[in-house]
Amino acid sequence: MADWNDTLHDVQLCFGVKDFLVIAPQSASGVILDTPESSKLLSAVAIALSNCSSMWPAFVPVHDPSRKAYIGIQNMGTVFTRRFEADHISSQVPVKLMHLEGLYELFVSKFAYSTMDPSAHAFQVRFKLKLTYETLAHDDDDSTQQIEDEVSESVESPLAENHTRSQWDDDCPWSEWYSAEDPVKGFELIAIWTEAIVESSLEMAELENASPHDAENWIISPRVSRTVGSNIGFASQLCLLVDALDMSFEAQFLEDFVSVEKSSTDALKSSMVIPPPTVVDRVLKELFQEGVKLPDLGKAENKNSRIIKGAPLGSLFTEFCLNVLWIGNCNIRAIALLWIEFVREVRWCWEESQPLPRMPDSGSIDLSTCLINQKLQMLAICIDKKQQASEEFLDCISSADTASAHMEEDDQFTVESSNVWQPVDNSDNNCESSSTRSNLHDHERSPPKIEAKDVSSSAGPKSSDVVRRGSAGEVGSVMLLKLRQSLHAPYTQEALLMTEDMHEERLRAVHALGDSFNFSAQLEKEVLYSDMSAFKAANPDAVFEDFIRWHSPGDWESDEPKEVGSSSGLPSVGPKVAWPPRGRLSQRMSEHGNMWRKIWNDAPSLPVSEQKPLLDPNREGEKILHYLETIRPHQLLEQMVCTSFRAAADTINQTNYGRLKPMETRMDQLYLTMASTLRRLQANLVSAGSETIEDLRRLIVIFGRVEKLMTVAASLHRKFLQAPSLAETIFIDYYKFHSKKMGTSRTGEDDEMEFDMKLQLRSHERQVISNMFTPPSANQSWRKVLSMGNLLNGHEPTVREVMFSKRDRSSGNHYAARTPRDYREEEIETYRMYICGTSNDLRVALSVASYD
């Protein structure tokens, strides 16, 4: 395989020499056009080299430069001299020379007598063959398929819909936003037959009909585009978004960017156009599709994604940011207009009690996300509670009307029957206020009132006559301390939901009070007050210690052994266990002036259905909308940049690329780099033209490189589904090449390097590559007339390279008049012919060694 080494110079490959000398004039063409002049120059050079005892071959380029023609000579240091000649036919190649049989006879004609028929004599000729096949690029293959589909559709149905052209990345996660150019344009397959000896043109004819699978070596070389991902992608749009962030500090309100009269710079008035209303309507319709839920990424999410303070992928704010990236040139005016319309749509959902799409309407607020996402999540919960309150109010009115109708019927019945029975007073069944019940989940609504069940023996204290309210059921077999009565768990309100700014506001308030010792109790005061009131209603005879045993078991030090397998941490009462339970409060709960005991003493006995809600959805909803409507431009853009970077990374991270280890490592590094750079945005430490803006631009460069690597990994994975080891080997080699290229680019050197990899295939991998050469379609067959043999699934080789050689004993050379007495016989290569051709051209290089 050394003869086919791609590192060889063109002259070395053609003539089989190692060191050589080329004499070329300093002219525009670089060749000598006059034949006598070139012969004189070559003779002079040969004499000079001989006088210097140099055995380097010398070459002179001749004829037209496009012919790549040479003549040359070499003194071999013995009685032999080798002469060289090469020429090229670029059109009208004789049909005979398109086949191996004709090429063989051409070579034989150089040493056989002219009157001899080469096909009728046997000559031992050494032969090597190299065939290069190329897969069709995706674009070429798809265009031909599209034409055929259109033709078939027009035949079958004149009204058939237009064929939708498929792209290689249709199933990639980024295809929703843009279509990337396939970086892997295709593959070159090189099939090599090692040296063999042929004796007739008939053998060459048989070899031309042989399958490429018979070749001893198969080598593939991927053709990767030099400009991978240079056209469009997330990186290019993120760059525009950072430019908008830099400009967002020029105004105090978003409306100032939308209004041309208020725009202070000419750039805002001229270059930064706003999208037309049709585009805005289309974007809003996509964002606010009814019933769209937040997707559950699960294991597809990178482990480092949440350290970036942005909105999760698929959420409403994330979808807004991603849509903005692809609207026009993502300028600050377009962003301001879309945000204003976006907030108007959010307000409509609030006022009409319509659920916010792509947002969870339950659960706790995710404080790891950006503040806008927290606000939207809180608003979604408020809308849900507001909707529940409205439904309950309507149900209450319907129930009241039904009860009133029944009462009227009963009144009429009693009058007609002259019965003294009077209608029942239903005043106790009046509806609860919607403001109270709207804050309860279905499992938190007050259950029917039940009497406390007395399970005491005759020796225990008797239960009181107070009605138990709001009980969710008994807590196992746990008993109250003062009465031999089961402890009931109350229905309670949800924990108080707060966004990040609400937490900070509370902390500042507590700091202002100076009561740092009771931070936790102060922040939990409202929740504790509600829980204690509900507990008192569910357990009318309970004491403070009972509440601690249920709410904070760790603060009750029991003197009794726990029941084996008990998960509540509370002492259990069995038929043989003495009552009351023995134990005491912990030290912190026993301290004088304990905050919890003070709250217990102040808390009334109220079930959750009668309590003031911890969260007022109407008040909180309006506060959230006020925040969204009055947000400063730079605050909006800072959160948009963080969210867009995270969303773009999360999107490409969902790509199915076969979990290539270098790609996984690079993605993990990207998330960490983004988190480090975006941290200043999260802390609101950015100003116009600051160093952070330049850091963001450098981050975009890094992101773009990772994005390019991902497209290569995805393309290789799709092409080698049946041979993942090949995809991994090629990608690792490309990853090293890409890293080296990026290194030279940073140092300012020429980065126009081209990826050139040769990978020898094992026998079981050949079929995978062979399957890439799909049989040509009818349209492809019409475009090209097959003129060469050795077809691979109907594809002929794009390049065929042949080496013929003949070796002789030195004494048998017919060019010599006599053999010197002191010359020892040896076998030398007397004739060598290199032929490289396609179906349209042919290049022949001949070297002949002879006595002189």
C-alpha cells in the first residue's frame, strides 16, 4: 500500500521516484512550451548531475499546464539510464483506453515488437489497482429523489400536493428553529488490489468485471465540510441577542424602543426594523397554544443545566426567547415589541382565568430558574386558584338555587296538605366565601363535620362536647396527652409560595426588625399560625405538646419505646401500653418566650376552610403583572440572555449522537463555562460596554464550536447506526483535528486546514459502507453513461489508478548492443506505467530503463 500513499508528490506517484529535481522557468505558466528547448535544458541538467555524481532524476514541465506533462531523465549510476514521460488527455478518451484490457495492451506495446499481437502472447506483467468511489452528497441524492417523486405524483394525481423536501437533520432537536448544512458531505471508498501478475488481456477483462468486495483492502475517507455550521445556528443568533443587551441600557422603558419618535439613536430608527403584525400574531399563537404542557426532560437534561439561572426548556419564557432569536435580526426594537404583546396576552389569560400554557399550575416555585419564570409560574398557580374559586362560587350558587327550589316546593306541599310542618332552616348551609376556599386543593377542603369518637375506657377522662372540624383522619394509634382520644391530622393550607424577590423582601424586613435569633420562626409565622388553628379545630382538646408531637416529632423526647416498623416517629398506643404517653418537649421548645408557644396561644380554633388564605391570588397576580409590564429593558435582556444560552445548550444536548465520550465531555465543559460567564448577569452587575459584554461574545465563539462539533457527531451517528465503532473512531479523529485547528486559529496562523483521514475497514464493516452506495435511480442513470467496470451497487469508480510494471534481467535487455564483462546480472524494473483516469479523462506516466 506504500505505492498509494497520499503523502506522495505527484511526480513520485507517477514515476515511482523518491528524491527528484524539477527545472521550471519563472514564467506565468511555469512550463517550457518549446520541445527542442526543453530537450536541450534536460540534457544540460543531466550532464551537470552526472558530473556531480548525483543520481537524482530531473524533470522539466512541458506543453500546456493543464496537461501536467513532464519529460525527465535519471542516471542510475550504472550502465542504465531511465527516461520519463507523462501526458494527460482531458477529452475524447478512446473507448479502448477506458477499459483495463485496452490499458494492458497499451503498456505491452511499449516493450513488445510492433508486429506482435499482445492478445496472442503471454507477458508476465505486474499489476496493481486502486479504485475510488464516492457516495452521493445528501443534497444531490435528495434533489434527484424529489424530481422522481414529483414526476410520480403528477402521473398518479394532477392535484397532488407539492413534495416536501426532507433534510438530513429533520429529526434533530434544532430542526424546529433552523436547518443545518450536513457537515459530512459523504465518503470516499478506496478499494485496493495488491500486486498480482497477469499474462494476458483476457485476465484484465475478467478483473474489470470483478466486484470491489474482492479487493484486499477497503479504506474510507470522510468528506467533512471545511465551513461546518458557518451559515446559521444558535451561536449566530445569540450574538445578535448580546448586541441587543448592550443597547438595552439606552432607555428606561421598553416602550421607548418601540416608539420611533422617542428613539434617541439613528440606528434604532433605520436599521432595527420591527416585525409586521402578521409575524407577531403567528408567534403569539404558537406561544399560547391551549393545552400545551411543560415537557418532562428527565434524563435528557444535562446534569449541569440547572446551575444556569434561566427558564427550563419548553417553558413559556424559554419559548418566547427562542422565538425572538429567529425574528428578523433579533434587534432591541423587535424584542421590545414582542415582549409588550407577550405581556398583554399573559394579562388576557389572567383576566379571563385561562391557564398559562407551558407552565405548571401546582407545586413549589423553582427558585433555580430566572425571576421571570418564577413570576410566570406563580401567576399560573394564581390563575388556577382563581379559576377554582370561580367554579366553586358557581357551584355554590347552583346548589343554593336548587335548595331554594326544593324549599318552595316543600312550602307549597305543606300548604296544600294543611300540614303544620315548616321548612327547615338552611342558614347553616350557606356557601363559604370564595376567597377562602380558592386557596385549597381538593384534598384540603373541609370535610363533613363529625363528632369526636370517644375510644376511652371507663378509667380515662371523658371527651369534651366540642365539635371536631377539618379532620383528615386519625394518625395511626397516636393518642392525645390530656384525653384518651385519637390524635387527628388536620387539613392544612399549602406552604406559602414565594418567588426569589419575595424571599429577599422578607429577609430585609426581618433584618430591619433586628430579631435575627428567630429568623426561621418569623418567616414561618403565618404558616404556623394557620397549621395550629387547623390542628386545634381537628383536635379540640389538644395541647401545645400534642401539636409538637404531630408537626415536629424531633422536638418531642419520648420516654417510651417506638413501635418496631413505625415510620411516624411517634409513640404508639397498644392494648397493653399505659396511657397517657410519657415524654417532654425539647430544650428549644421549652425555653421561656418560645415563638411557637406564643403563636399557639394566639391561634384560634379554625378549620382550613374558614381561615384567611395564605396566598391571595388576586393580589399576587396583579403584582406579578405589574412587574412584567414595568420591567426595565436591561433586566429583561439579562434574563433573556441567560435563558437563551441555557435553552440553546439544552436543545443541542438532546441530539442523539451515540453518546460519544468526547462530545459528552465537551458539553459538560460548555455548561460550566456558561455558568461562570453568565453569573454576572444573574447578579445584575452588567452595564453598557462593560467587560461582561465582551465575555459574552467570547462565550458565543465557544458555543459555536461546540455546536459545530455536535452537527458532525449527529451526522456520523446517523450514517453509522449499524457500525457505531466507525462513527466513534472518525469523530475522535475529527475532534483532535478540530481542537488543533482551533489552537492555530487562536494564534493567528492559517486555519484553512482540511480534515483528511484514511480509515482501513475490517471485513465485517464493509457491508455497512457498501449499503451507503444505494443503487442509482432512473434519473441518475439517465444523467450518466457508465463507461468503466468494477461497479459497486451500480456505481462506477470516480477515479481508477493502475500501475503496470515489468522486471527483466539486465543481460536480456534488447536495447543494449553488448553487455559489459564486469557487469553483474540483476533484476531491475525496466518498464513502469502509471495510469490515472476517470470516464472523461486519462493521464499516463511512463518510465523506461535502458542501456546507454
